[in-house]
Amino acid sequence: MTTIQKKMTNLYELRYSPIFSEFTDPEFNLLRKNMCLRKYKKGQVLFDEGDVREKIFYLVNGLVRLEKYDESAFYTYTDYVKKETLFPYGGMFSDEMYHYSASAVTDIELYYIPTALFESLVAENPKQIIYFYHKLSKILESHEKRVQYMVVSNASNRIIKTLNYLMQELGDYTNPTMVKIEYPITINEIANMSGCSRETVGNTIKKLKEMDKLAYEHKFFLFKDLIYFNSYTE
């Protein structure tokens, strides 16, 4: 399939995705004319914290990592964007700069749209405003849960809660009783997200493997006992 054919196919699918479905045909056609399809290799940076927030992205394939550091260059925030997702939501309609950096965890394919155009069209469409309000509410709820996970004093519990969060956010069912994350997640990333040492994370994952609660090979997670992991969020 040629690049042009592939782009047209993606745009047709995009038109009926929840993110874009409430735009009118004239509005979507205007977006379509200003969308650019791009590919990035694993490790490439899309934008850095403090860059001008001039683009909104829609991820077609792959995984993107969002990161933020404090003034001492210490890790303070990590999150992920999976395929068929718009980002970043942070700062929409208000801020001129990006709040965090974004980089490709895998080879990725995405569209980018001029921020000013996208926000102006959303602001003029009440149905799209409602959609983004609900989306932002879900993101806020997810982040509130992550904060609750971090106040748990027990390191092992924090790690398991972090794994459960990743399972819910990035996982796909391989069958009715198992969930796999199709993207590579490192021990260091789990350590940063849970506020634990790499050694503690490694030992906890080793125990979970011995208990047959999950499998972890070549940076890929397979969750075998969903009831066990979900019990940590109750």
C-alpha cells in the first residue's frame, strides 16, 4: 500500500473514531487538510517540557512515554500513550508550553494537528467539548488513583498497584483470563513509577512469577491472575 493510500485509509478510520466523530464534516475536512502523518523511530523525542505547545498528536501505532523532571533532574512523573489516543491533554485551551516531554518507546506512526486550529474547532462544537470534558475527567480519576497508590507505605504493594495500573491502561486480553501488555516496559520504569528501588521491583516481580501471577520476559508482561491484581485496587 502506498503512503497516500495508507494515509487516506487512516483518515477514513479516524473520521469515525470517538475522538473525531462529533466534528461536523466541514470541521473534520478542515482538520484533515491540516493533518500531517509522520513516523518516528524508537527513542526519538516528539517534544520536550517547555517547548511551545504548537501541535496536538494522534497516535496511530506504537507507544509514547511522557516524562517530567523536577529542577534537580530527578524523575517525578511517567505515563504512557497507547495507539488510537490523542495527546497531550495537559494545558489544552490554556498553556503555551508543554508540561512534559514525549518520546517514542517503540517505532510509532502518528498524525499531528496545529494546536490553534484544533482548539478553535473544539471550542465551537458543544458535542466535542462534552467529549473532552468526560475524557479529562477520566484522566483525572486515573491520576488520583496513582496518587493513592503512592501513599501506601509497603513497597511491594506500591509495585503491585503500579503493575495493575499498567495492566489496565496498556493491557489487552489474550483470552478471558489473561492480559498482555504488547509494549516493552523496563524494571527501571516500574521503579520510577512506584517510587521503589530497581532491586525491590526486580525481587517483587520474581516472587510474582514464582507464584504464577504473571510472566515477564524480554520486557513484556503477561498477567495470569487478574483477580489477584485487581484486588489491590479495592
